[in-house]
Amino acid sequence: MRTLPTLILLGAIALGGAGAQPAAPRPLTMVVDADQGRDTISRHLYGHFAEHLGRGIYDGIWIRRGSEWRIRDDVVQALRAIRVPNLRWPGGCFADYYQWKDGIGPRAERPTIVNNNWGGVTEDNGVGTHEFMELVGRLDTEPFIVGNVGSGTVREMWQWWEYVNHPGPGPMADLRRRNGRAEPWNVRFWGVGNESWGCGGGMRPEYYADVYKRFASFLPAYGDVRPFRIAAGPPGDNYHWTEVMMREAAPMIDGLDLHHYLLTGSWAKKGSATNFTEAEWAELMQKAAFFDELLTRHSTIMDRYDPAKRVWLIVGEWGTWHEGEPGSNPGFLYQQNSLRDAVAAALSLDIFNRHADRVRMANIAQTVNVLQAMILTRGEQMILTPTYHVFEFYTVHHDAVLLPTRFDAGRYERGGWSAPAVSATASRDRAGRIHLTMTNVDPTQPRTVAATIRGQRVSAVAGGRILTAEQMGAHNTFEQPNAVRPAPFAGATLAGETLTVRLPPKSIVVLELR
Ligand code: AHR
């Protein structure tokens, strides 16, 4: 139960009164055309990624119980609450090393594998196809399996496809049955290699396009189960990769998997997850805002080859990448997650939503204990990160209709970096409810937004919640697991068709309008 002082504190935060703030900048305006939605925000934009990396799989989602690896119930329960729509596995760079046949059958007989990309640790293959599919079932999500192109054969890949999908009789379906699973799992999302320009084989797009077509040719449909073939996409702003892949292979591609990470400093010297300056806050926001240009330019190329927008642009790996936590194995990519990460996630997700016509899937990296994780674990303990709460807020947009917004978003600038001051998504769900998520990117100034809701009468703000904190680097720890958590929000008022929202600095708000 919350104590009185806690409630007073939450109330103060909710009203935007936490700490003395300088005078507010000019109010911003926004128009929401509530009757003009065209594109659906695919729930798959809220997908996740779980690689065999550090403590993501082993000692993360799975915990050792005696000689067995068991799925953690608390992790499952937390992930179910954010309605994970799809889960990408087993990598990442690991995918192009992975030998799937070593991960099936009696666990004691499975060969080990060295994770040469990540920390050089030796895994016991205790989590393989059956264990992953058990997780998929418990999360009620869709699997997105990435096959091995870099060091695997076409035959190995089609055999894996046949193993998970063929109804039988047949050699792979029979093997699956002998391993305890009678029915096929009907996996449709299938990655043909990972980062084939980099750790997945260092290929040129001209070469990979041919390799891709060869591998993708051997993924047959079984009844209603058709492969949704996902090609390795470009690294960030490599527009040439997209051009070549679309020119050479578009008819055989269902999704093109772009990867883009957000970091401060450089790859050689990345900034800290929790100990940063305001200029570094602004730097990360500018990096997140760059998604708009990135998605626009890749989409423009794709439009030339695929004007009907059949091929999904997928952001199959994204998120913040900071220096690992002090004392952790640098190859394990274990980082803390602050309010700054949450704001960067909200800004990124709003951009994905706005590109809903072409961008239909995204997978934040990575679910537990790796990079911008939803959950951190230590032994039996588990904490939710600020980014987790953003994903929970944004469940209102899953498969909802994107409502066009015209927006004077203002500008936030610091230390030579800049980003929109306010970011937002408006959507209408199947029940006709309008939801607005709004983020004040500015960590020092409150912002007031006057939003005009046109085309549908709204009579009440039916609910509001906010995620914010006093400090830019506020984060949850095992000692203080609720330092950053949602609170009720009372800073939105409706007068006629005008909704006025007073956003405290560095805050994310979700509102329901009826
Ligand atoms: O997510 C961590 C790594 O980043 C993945 O293994 C790789 O695909 C990417 O470069």
C-alpha cells in the first residue's frame, strides 16, 4: 500500500510540480484529425529481440534449476503485460554461428557451442528450438527465427524450416515428434541471415542478394503456412544496400531488416548509461530523431520498386547502446536503463508509428539484461526498466489506426544537438477510443500542448498516466526497484475540442479520450 508521503510525491509529479521550474516556453499546438486515419499501427512495431548474448537467454529469461534451464515465471508475467507481439531469436550475430541441430534432443547429449561474438563463453545448448517455442507459447507471441546464412548451408536452413513447420510424415517432422512435439509450430517470420554486411558474412549487397535468393528459394509453403521471408537489411544509413536488395530481389523479399542503434560518443568510446551531461541527453535525442530521416529515405527507395508497399521495412534491431556497467563482461552488453532511454524509446516509437505505411515491424534490442532491456535480473531478483514502462504505455497503439497529427513540436537544443521538443502519437483503437502518447524531450523545461481534436467528439479525458523523475539519469536498481515508475497524470484538461496537456520536463504521458 502507498504511504501518504508517497502519494503526495506522486501527485506533485503528476501535476508537473516536481521541483521549481523556470518559466515555461511558448505553448505548442497540435491538430489531431480523428476521423481521417488510414494506416494501422502494426502491433509488430512493438516486437522484441532475444539473442544468445551475455545474460539475455541463460541467467536471464531462463534460470538454472539443478541441471535444467527453466523459464522464469516472473519474467513471463512481466513480458505478457506489455503484450510482446513477436520475438526475434537466436541472434543477432549469434544466428550465423548457430547450429540448430545441436539444440534439440536430450539436453545431456547436446554438444556445446562457443559464443565467439559475445564474450567467448561456452554454452551448453540447453535452450534450443523446443525451449524457445515453449517461451513463445507462454508469452502468446509470434516467433521470428533467424537462420544461419553466414556459416550454414541451404540444406541446414530448409531442414530447420521443415522441422518447425512440416506436418509430416517426413524426416524432419518425424525427428520433431521423437523429440516430443507432434504438431508443427507454424512459424512464419523467417530471417535469412543477420547483418550479412557485417558479422553475418561481410558481404556486398550485390553478392548477398544472390545468396539471399538461393536460401529463400528453399523455404516452401506447407498448407496455410507460408514463409514471411526477411532479408538482412541495411546498416543505418547505407541506402545503397536497400537500393540493391530491392532492385535484385524485391519479389522474393517480404521484409527488409534495417538495424540502427543510438549511442553517445563513438563506437570506440560510448557514453555511460546513467552518468551523463545534458549535452549527452540532447545527443541521444538527436540520434533517436534521426530515425525519421532514415526511415523516410529507405522507404523512398523501396517505393520505387514496390509502390504497393508489400515489402515491410523492419527495424529488426534498435535501441540505445551505452558502455557496459562497470565490472560487467564487456562482451555481455549489460547496461543500466534510465529515464533518458525511456524518452529516446518513446521518440523512436512515435517515428515508427508515423511510418506505419511501410514500417510494420521493429524489435528493440534486447529483452532481458542486454542493451536497452525491458527487464534486468540479478539471481532471483528482477526489476523493470523505464523503457519497459514506455512499452506498456504504448500497448494502446497496437493495431490501432494512426490518426494524422499536424504538430508544432517546438525545438529542444543543447550543446550543439537538437531534437523536437515534444513528440506524440494519436491512435484510435477498435473500440473507438482515442489514445494519445506525448513526450516532453526537454529535460529542463515543461511544455504545454494545446491539441485540437477534430472529426470526433471527445467529452472526457478518461485516464492518464505519466513516467518521469527528478533526475535525467534516474533508473531502477535492485535496491530501489521503483525509482522510476508510472504515476497517475492529472495535467490534461479538455475544453470543447481543445485538449491542453501540461507536460513536465522529461516526461512521457499516455491519455485516453472518450
Ligand atoms: O544486439 C547486439 C548485436 O548488434 C547483434 O548481435 C548484431 O546483430 C548487432 O550488430
